[in-house]
Amino acid sequence: MPKASVKRLIECQKKDLINLVLDIEKYPQFVPFCYDAKIYENKDEGDLKKIIADLTIGKGPFKDTYKSDVVFHKKKDTIYVKNIDGPLNHLSNYWTFTDKNNGITEISFDIDFEIKNKFLNSLMVVSFQFGLEKIADSFQKRAEDLFGNSKD
């Protein structure tokens, strides 16, 4: 199973970064390999925000849609995602957000997944860390574009 972790310091308020990650329907605008996104359910239950969403992801001729269960723990500032349906045997990813000094937020993103198609899964193992870095770059750039301070 491909597993990877990314940690970044981003010049952005923690609440803005959390909202950026939870704004799933905007992913096709800036996340590489993401073609479409649809939210089916978005509800608050006390300390939890629960979202059910589809993401269509792929590269080249390989595209597929998977359904996810996304849970934001408001008091812990964490987001946990697991797959419900689609081309994955298993998906779990975990985001943590930590305030640092002067409007800097540290994000940590851990992902672990397995694609049902063994051939595609073996291809992903080879290039997965590179792809995850590109995705992390896209979130960082989006946060800086939307919320960062201009340094002209």
C-alpha cells in the first residue's frame, strides 16, 4: 500500500487553512490530478463536521471517482478522511493543523491507500511521494494566493 507524509509551514491562519481543505468542491480548480468534486452531505454534529463527498482523480487515461467520509474534529483541529466506495480497497488520510508564530500554520498530511487495480497500485507506489508533494504544493500556493500577505 502506498503510504506517505508531508509536513509544511504555511503563512496562513489555521482556520483559513482548515476551511481551504474542507472546501472540497473547489479542488478541481487547484489540486493536480483532481477533475471533479461533489459534496452530498455537509453537517455539523457538535464538535464534528461531517462531509460525504466524491472526488474524481486520475492521470492521463486513468480516471476514477471515489466517495469519501470526511470528519473535521473542531477542538482537535484535525481532519480524517476514509473511502466509502470506489476504486480503492483502502484510503485513510489525516490532516493536523498547528499554530506557529506570526500567522504561520504547520500542516501535517499522512495518507495510506490501496487501489483495487493491482497494476495501477504498483504504478502509484513508484511516483506517489512526488505526486503528494505536488498536491501539498498546490494547497500551499492556494493558501498563499487567497490569504497570504503580499511581500512586494
